[in-house]
Amino acid sequence: MNVVIMGSGRIGGTLANRLSAEGHNVAIVDTNPASFEKYLAAEYAGQTILGDGIDEDVLREAGIERADAFIATAGGDNHNLMAAQMAKVWFGVQRVVARCNDGVRAEVYGDLGLAIISPSRIAAAALWDTLMDDSRHQRDVAASITKLLRD
């Protein structure tokens, strides 16, 4: 699969490393060159593109026109939502997923047809489940999600 990821922080870098290790063709875009060194493994075999993921030329350089999937994982919701819409509408990418911390906007953009992952909503749901259910399983799920969000 050809995958373009915008945002080489903890989440984007981790995802890029995993996809690359599984043999997928990955291009990751970020405005900060230090993030590539910090979050991409030495074994990462994909492409790194320095630039803004809402710049059409940068997306083309990353291979958006032949991408099977686009994932927006940058820290800012506005950037993620704009990039995801560009990938889906302008470039016709079939699988588009955006990270959106704001739960209200996540719901609105989800209703518009974008696949949205909201770390704050996921964490809140896990915390709620753990609070309301003392079972060991729920505590383990919450601990795993908290570790993923922290790492």
C-alpha cells in the first residue's frame, strides 16, 4: 500500500515505522526536520518530505497522486482537517484518516465523511469505562491507551 502521512511526531512517526516495517511504501511530511530524526527508526525505509502538508506541491512530492491512504497526524486540528479534505476531495485518495483532538469538530467532520480519530475522546471513553467498571480488563485497556498517548 502507498501511504502518505502528514506529521512526524509521536503518532505519525510510530505509524510510519510500523507501516514501513510491514513493507508498505510510506512518505511522511513534516515542517520540522528534527522530528524525522527524533521519531523515525533507523530501519525506516520510507521517504521523508520537508514541507507543509497543506501545500499542494509538497503533497505531490510525497506521492499523494498514487496514494492508497493519507493520514493526518500533525498536532493542529485545523491543519489535519484541511490536509485530509485536500487528500480526499482534490486528490481522490480512498482511505483518509485525520487526527482531531477537539471532540466537537471530530464529530462535525466525521458527519461530513472524513474518518476521524480523536485521542481526547478515546482517552475520555477509556477513563469513563475504567471509572464505571472495576474489572481488570478495563484497567488494562485504559493503561494501554494512556501509554500510547503518552509515548
